[in-house]
Amino acid sequence: MSKRKLRKKGLGERIKECLNEYQNILIVTVNNVGSNQMQKVRLALRGKAVILMGKNTICRKIMREYAEAHPEINAILPFVKGNIGLVFSNDNLNEVRQTILSNKVPAAAKAGADAPCDVVVPPGPTGLDPAQTSFFQTLNIGTKIVRGAIEIVNEVKLITKGDKVTASHVALLSKLNIKPFFYGITVDAVYESGSVYEASILDLSKEDLMAKFFNGVRRIAALSLGASYPTVAALPFYLGNAFRKMLAISMVTDYEFKEATEFKNRAAAGPAVSAAAPAAGGAAPAAAAKAAEPEPEEEEDDFDMGGMFD
């Protein structure tokens, strides 16, 4: 058997071992990642996760064979394309992801590549001689000459994320000795318990997930109540409304049931309790009211004014 076939066989056996041993898989992209950087990531993940890189055709073949006994693994197949790798782990996925993303290296811009982030050239001296002013004018960058050197007047957004990097961009950044990009392994998707979701979901805390879940439950319950269509989410509201109606009927009739007894007893004892409370403390309020009561003004004697104006 040739060395190539041996490598393929070994990779297939390794993938099967990892599929049996690990429950979770991170699907990563390794564009513009060197071997030295990849080795550093492997060392950082030692004991936590295993990174497997190989031909996509072999990975898909092994996964299809494995899916005969475990059909849930088919969810990964659509993501096995391009320059990808598989990170197998049973540890906290968010911690493993942060370890992978933290290993980045600065890199110079390359013509024709897609910019992974915005590139902003700061204002200030460039150290270039005035003979190169025309180069900045071509890129519509405002400059001035200060002490025999070119100085950029205002901050300039040179490249927008996702745009193609041109040769002019590369030449300018090289002249300014700027390495604007950071290249590293990116985590695209997560396979967990038979389902695949975006890696950004790992940034959500448990409280965020619970809040989103209950927000969805409230919306479903509101739609169910508004449409008069019973659902599990609206069941507590239906039971609560039914109990209130039964309780109202019981309060005004002789019909009784166990849950309504307490309410009837409270209603029957309500007036007596209300009357007893002022009686117990009635002396002090009465005395206070008597003390606060203003003294009546003395009545003036009535004079008989008859005949005064006769």
C-alpha cells in the first residue's frame, strides 16, 4: 500500500475514533494560517480539544459511513467544503472557541484579498519625502508638507471590510509600514447533540437564552389567546381564567368546591375583622380626634335692635 493510501486510511480511522470519543465539533476555517500558527493553536488546545485537517472528500466519505449507524452526523456534511478543519471536544465550547480565536498574527495586506476588517490610516507624519505627494493625491488623501516630510491631514478610511484590496492599497500600507490585518483560525459553526448552529450563539449567556425562550413563549401564548386556539403555552392562562369564573359563580351562589372554600371564608370574615380592628385601637384615635377638635367659638349674645332705626 502506498504512503498516500496509508495516510488516507489513517485519517479515516482517526476521524472515526474522534466521532466515537467526542460529542461536540467546531467547524473552523483556516485561510491564511501558517503551519507555525497552527502548531501554537494545537498546543494551546492540548488536553481540551483535537484538531483534524484533511481532504474534504475523505471526511465526507467517512462521515457518510458513520451516519449509517448515527444519522445525526449528516448535519455536518453541508459544512465540509473549502479550507476547513474539525475541532473535536467534550469541554466547554465557548472556552475552546476563545482559545482558537485568541491565536492571531499580524499580517500585511495582499492585493486581491478580501479585507477581514476596516483599515483606517491615522493622521500625522509619514516620514516620506515631498516627492511622493502625487501618490497620496491618487488615493484622494489630503496631505501637507511639514519640516520637509509629508504629513496626513485627516484620518482616512482606506479599506472597508469585505472590499478587495488593491495594489495601490498595498503600496501605501507598505510605505507607511502598516500591517492592518490579523489572520487566524475562524470558527464558523458548531455541531452539538445532533444539531448545527452558528458559532456566534456561543456568545449568548444562559440568562440571554432563557430570556429569548420565555419571550417566544409569551408571544405564542398571546397569539393563542387572541386566535382562541389552545396551545401548551396558553394553557396556564386558560386554566386561570376558568378558575376565576368558577370562583365568581361560587361566591354568589351556594355552589362550593375545595379551592373556593378559603376565599369564601375570607369574604365571610372580612367585615368582622374590619370592624374589630378599629374597636381594638379605637380609644387612642378617639382621644386624638378629641384633642384635635377645635374649641367652638363663643356665641355672641343677640341684641334686640328693634326700634333702633325707627
